[in-house]
Amino acid sequence: MGSLVAAVASYLDARAHHGEWLVRIEDIDPLREQPGATDAILESLERHALYWDQPVLYQSKRSEHYEAGLSRLAAAEKLYWCPCSRKMLARHNGRHQYDCPTIFNAAHDTPAPAESALKFNQATTDWTWQDAGCGTQKFHTTTISDDFVVKRKEGYYAYQLAVVIDDIDQEITHIVRGQDLLDSTPMQLSLYDTLSTPPPFYHHTPLVCGQNGQKLSKQNKAPELENTKVRENLRYALEFLGLPVPETMQPCDPETLLSWAATQWLNTLARNTRNR
């Protein structure tokens, strides 16, 4: 249900701004991919009348674009190879075994050590942005301790890199997603800044949580979304987002419910801002 809420929120935001709603399949980690998961996601979206406006983008087919992005970041001297494990870094309070940013700088054609991840050298700075869902956000980042992986030692591209390159290539202007990704925003702003690209507008929505307070997700063994209960699912998602469906519209088909909700979306955002 949590994924549906996020999808509905982003869909309504796109429709309310007279924009396009795009679907992207983040399938760059084969170790976590479940057989049939992609088909199930797309089927569920269609069953809930969440129709996308461009062909689905599959990250697994975009390696050359991510490599081009890495080349630009390396040319800006923002990447370095790091053989240090998470356990080692934690044990030494974030300090590297070697001076990785200097010794293994990716811009200097230095051979990568065995079993190394490629990291982005984060700036020590303050990041501020106006979030449509959470208000003014301020994050402080520190070089070395807040550096992050852009390509894993197994050769897989990291989430932060892939989504920013995709957002730039697809000319994304608005990102609507769950608050569990709020902490990712400073990392992505760093990449936008280095790539000399204005960032999109961000809107982080509340998370759907179970009785134990944990986010409803597959990792937490949340029940799967039932595609046989489309109206009930949409009514729940809309009410969760502050758009309770009027009783007279309860029997309406999914397309009608979403069209009505899109006309109310911007007013709901304004009301939530005033009440924040």
C-alpha cells in the first residue's frame, strides 16, 4: 500500500501541473531482483488507472549513460576508489585505512585497488531546499564521513547516481516520493551541483506504517496490494494523502476518482502548507 500511496501522489502532482507522469524501473541490482516483480508492478499501476505518458525506462539498459555520468564526475575530481569496508570505516569513526580520496583519485588514472567501490567526494557544506511535503529542509554534509558510493565493488551502479542521471536525461522537474528518501536528497543535490544541472522540486510524502511503526514494505513482510480491490485501495490512498473521497463519489471508477483528486491536489498542498 505504501508504494501505491507514493505512486498516486506523484501521479496527481503531474496531472495537477499539466505535466507528464513517467514510470522508471530501478532494476540495477540483480541480487535483489525478484522474478516477475517488474510485470507485477506495471500490472498493478494499470489496474489502478495510473497510466504513464512515455515508454517505461529500465535502468538495467542504461549502463552507458551511467558511465558517461561517472566520467564527468571523475573529470571534476569528485570520485575516488575505496577498498575500505563498512565495518572498517565504522570501527575507525569514518576514517579510511588509506588516504583514499588522494591516493585513489579516479581522475588520475590510478588503478583501482581490488574489491573497491567508487565513491563521490562530498563537500562540507549546508544544503537547503523547500520541500513541498516537509517544508524547509536543512542538511549539513561533511567531506569523507558523508562520502557515498556511486558504483559498488560488484560493478553495480548505485541508486544515487542512477536516479540523478535518469532525472537529468528525462528532464524531470518534480519528484514526489516517500519521506524515507528524504536523507538521499543532499547526496543527489551534490551530484546535480557537480553536473551543473538545476535540481528538480522535491515533495516527500508521509509513510504508510504498520501498527509497529515500521514502514509497510516487502522488506518488512507487508501484505501485497490486492488488485481485486482497486476502488478500496485508491480511496485509502487518497484519504491518506488528505483527499477523502465524498460519499457520492465512492462508487466511481478509478479514472473518475483520480481525475477528481487531481483537481483538488494543489488546494490540498496549500492547505497542508498552512497547517504545517
